[in-house]
Amino acid sequence: MTDAVRMSLEDVHAAAKAAMLGQGFADNHATAIANTVTAAERDECRHHGLFRLPFYVNGLRSGQASPDVEPVLTELAPGVLKVDAGYAFSPLALERGDAPLAERAKEHGIAALAVTNALNVAALWPEVERLADRGLVGFAFVSSSPYVAPAGGIKPLFGTNPMAFAWPRLDGPPVVFDQASSASARGEIQLRLRDGESLPDGWAIDSHGRPTNDPQEALLGAQMTFGGFKGSNIALMVELLAGPLLGDKISFEQAAHDKANTGAPCGGELVIALDPARFVAGGDRVAQLKHAELLFQSLLAQDGARLPSGRRYEARRRSEADGVMVPRSLVDSIESYIAGKVVIERAKYEGDHITASMASA
Amino acid sequence: MTDAVRMSLEDVHAAAKAAMLGQGFADNHATAIANTVTAAERDECRHHGLFRLPFYVNGLRSGQASPDVEPVLTELAPGVLKVDAGYAFSPLALERGDAPLAERAKEHGIAALAVTNALNVAALWPEVERLADRGLVGFAFVSSSPYVAPAGGIKPLFGTNPMAFAWPRLDGPPVVFDQASSASARGEIQLRLRDGESLPDGWAIDSHGRPTNDPQEALLGAQMTFGGFKGSNIALMVELLAGPLLGDKISFEQAAHDKANTGAPCGGELVIALDPARFVAGGDRVAQLKHAELLFQSLLAQDGARLPSGRRYEARRRSEADGVMVPRSLVDSIESYIAGKVVIERAKYEGDHITASMASA
């Protein structure tokens, strides 16, 4: 990295928060966005780190995201809580729902959180990891803009529709996965377009439904689900759980709602929490978690096999010790944000959202 | 079909039940097994139909399955019910848990059913379809014998670990999928071995971890997960949800428990039910389900795309009108079962369970 700046995680958080404040977010949202961006930067999920700030800015400047609305928590049923995000970005709504959801799960054994009217451009693992840090098992499901063809079809219908899962451990951070229903992330195709690289087989079809390795053709066509019809079924499930179940939007409705083409789809997210102690008589959570360790040990005993999130935790240890390296150009853009400058969104791909890099005006 | 007998679904049920009674099951289990076998036969899921009766018989004759124990329903938490199957086959336990789970889900919005100590050789879709028939969204997860290598590994660790999901519809049967975390069902490999056919790429590795198209080598080696590491993550999730969460067995512990090698692993199953009406203020389930129809219509508007379970419902219409065709050899075996004859299990594959076909002694 020839021109990069080393920043502590405290510095990353302070810079992200100041940038959001500088662009007009109120303290509540600026803090929550900085929290999620810093967590991603820390775990070297750069795509959701500082690199992602333009999406938040663009959502705000387009008028589609509220700068300051406070999420509203209500009870829909004894086991179901709702947080109406009020057409603001999701991190604050998810933070507000976290403790109440955990409390309900511990009381009832299982509980759900319906987050609605939230602009979502963040990863899902933070919310399920938080639940697991409280000793709970967590699921999360969110839909997005329609980029992915159903198995057998040729036109975009589903979002990349990630689902996340977390299992708590007695020692150390939880086992967590957060994976798209598509074969690849949208951003991975965009990066290959930028770098002039071709796509692996199985990622995408062109606008005629033919398999393609050309990133430009892929962005004009459709992404494919992972694992064929099984991944397509999971994409369908996520679509139903994050949309109609919550009275919120299907991916193609989110796209229609995103009139300013901000790349920040507005919709629902379903989070489910289970308390392991309430799934066995006597509630001996320690025995359950020790039991799960047998499975993890057997998996890790196989060369080449690894637990999901292992790499993320290795990165976390490095970042907590040494901070992270941030490209100079990104630091410059953040400084413009902090100074309140208007920052121009980058060129759009046809039918696609802005690229996750910044150019200051 | 040169030598087959047409049977009405009533005849299938009566024959299956009489066979189970003839082999020593009490009425409660004989009826529940006949219910699940008949549903599978009706939907042309032949692998779980009459063809599957030897697994039930073998589990009983080995002494591993109770012929008559009544499942015990208890409440573990306001949102969590448990049915201890008492080391008997799962269909009766699942039937006993169905209405109480649905009632809890309607009361609390979301509820879970922990089925433990159940021998499982049936499909998962009947339990989630029943929930959807009650207007609920259903999930089910079950682990099995260790046949599947984790992504990156080369040795069997996970079961084929299916998960099922169901979404209710206003008109007609629900949208349901029930899919293994492995690239293929175990039985599909066994059928290709029997028929001298090779396996598609991506299904299996041999005992040295090399990709193989040879069914014999595959059965000695390991099956692969669908969709690479993403399918492997789902297999891991299912393992945790059906095992340690419920205080029940991991797949490799199920195999150790199956001393008689019956091919009927004994373990846990997690079923989760959500009431859509409790996920929106005002509880207008009709609006939610109509909304979901927009998604289904968009999917079906694409040539080649289809909803999961569509083929099963087409088969159901045929079977309900015309009955099903059952091979004469299978009818003969069932008649031996009904007469109480001891039926010899077929040759075993190395490290594997009995083949799902019958030979009477």
C-alpha cells in the first residue's frame, strides 16, 4: 500500500462520525453509522467500511434517508417486536432493537425483531454477532435491489438477499456467517469491471440469459444464485421473510422506491433470536455450548476446513493491536465530508447504484 | 411400468399401516408412519414412500426403535415446546407437536418445537406444510448420519442436513422447499451405483479427498455440500440447531448410536413457526399473502423458473385422481410384512445403511 495512512480504530470511528455529522446526519445516526463502519473496517470487511460512506451520504442528499429520525419500537406480539426505522439507515434501528429482542428471547426462548422502512447498505453480521455475545443464537434476513435471476430464469428478480447466523461460544467470539444468496457479491463484479478482470463461471448471465464472464455484460444481465435452485430457494425465502412477512417491500419494489438511484434500498429486515438455555430442561447453556465445541473441533481437525468468521476474527486481532491502513484518497474524501463539502456521486453503471468509492468536488 | 399395481391413496395408507402393525408397531406409530409414507407416495416422492418401509421395520427389529411409546409434550419456555419422541420414529412426535406449536405461534407470533430422541427417516416437508396449511410460516431442520465433508475438508462430518421452509398461500397449497445441505441426496448416489451410472461433477470426493464420479468411491469417501462453503455453512447451522441447541446428538454421535446400522439416525429436529398476522400492526394476513403473490407471479412469468414444490403438487393432483402405481415386488413385500414375516435387510454398502428396497425371506 504505497499511499495509505495508519489509523487506530478510535480514529476510524471519530472520522466516520465526524464525516456523517459534517454531511448533515444528527448525532444518533452518525454514531450508529460510525459503529457499523468501524466494525467492518476493524474486521477487514473493507466493502462495508469507510469505503461505504458515500452510500450513506448519497442516501441523505437524495432526500431518501432521514438525517435524524428516532426509530420507534413497538410490540406486535409477546414474541415479536418491531422497530420502524422511519426511512432512515438501518444501523440505529438495529441497535435500538438489540437489547429488547434479547430480553424477549430470554423470556420466551425465541423472539423476532421486525425492522421496517430501513435503508440498508450494511452487513448483517453485526446484529447476529451482538445477539451471540449475549449468549443467544441469531438469524438475520434482508432483501435488496433486484440483481439476481431465479434458477431457470434469466431476468433479475431477487436481491442478493443475504442471511446471517450466529452461534455463541464459551471462549472467544461466536461462530457467524453472513452470506448472499447470489453466487457473488455485486461489489465483486464491480471490482472486476474496474480492474479489467473476467468473472468466474457460475456468477452471472448476460441480458439474453447466456452465461457470461464479462463483468459489464453481467451488470447488464443478472447475477446467479449460489448452488443453483437451492440457493434460489433461499433467495426466495429471504425475499418473503424480509418483505411480505413484515409488510415491507419486495426487492423489485425497493428498486422502484429508490427513485434517486442511491444504491440504498429501503425495506425490511427480520432478526430472530433463540436462547439455548430455554431449549433444554434445566437450562444448562454451558453443556450445550461445550457440546457444540466437539463439532467445531472435528471440523477444524480437517486440514483446509475452517469455521465461518475465522478470518474476520484474525483481522480483528490485528486491527485492535495495530489499527488499520486507509488509502490516502479515502482519507482526503473523508476530510471533505467532515468539512461539509458536497461530494459528487460517481458514474453509475446502467441500472445500478453508485460505485463505493468517492470523488470530492 | 410392466409389472405394477394401481393403488388408491386409501389403499396405500391401509397397506402401509397393516404392514407396520404386522411387524409389531402399535396403532399410534403404525398410523403416523402410514400417514407420512402415504403423503410421500401421493406426491411421487417415492424415496420416502412405500419404498421406505424397510427402514422402519429394520429400526424396530434392531431394538433401536420403540414400537409403541407415546411422545411426551412439555413446555420449556412460553415460546418453546418440546416433544420427547422416546427413541421412536419421528412421524408421531411431529404430529403430536403440530397443533400445540401452531397455537403458541398464533399466541406469541413465533414459537419453536424441539423434537428429541427421534429416529428420522422421513422428509421434512410434511411438518412445515402442515404449519402453512394453518396459515403459518414454517422452518424445520434435522441432522442425520455423517456423510458430508465440510467445504475444504475431505472427511465425512455433517449429515445431509436438510432444512425445510413453507409459506402459506391464500389459494392452493403452500410454497415449500425441503432441501439437503449436500449437493445430492444419499439415495441418488445409491441409485446410480445400482444402475451403473456415473455421478455428476461436484457431488462427491473419494476417500483421499479427490473429486470422483464413481458412486462406489463416493460412498466410501464423502458427499460434498451444495454451493461450496455457503452450503457448508448451512450444514453447520443445521447441525447446531438440531443437535447442541436441543441437547441432542451431532451427526457423528447419531452414527455411533446406530449400533445396528439401521440407517435410521436418532437425534433432534427443530421446527419453528411464525404467524404472519402477528408481524404487522393490525394483523392483515390477507394483505401479506397477496403481496407475496406478486413475487410468485413475477417469478413464474420467467420461462424456466418455477416455485419449489410445484412438481410435487402436480403429482398430488394426479395421485388423488388416479391413485399411484406400485411395483409388484413392493406389493409382495408389503404382503409379507402384513403377514408378520421376518424380512431380511439387503446387503449393506460399506459404512452405509441398508438400501431402500426389500427382499422377503
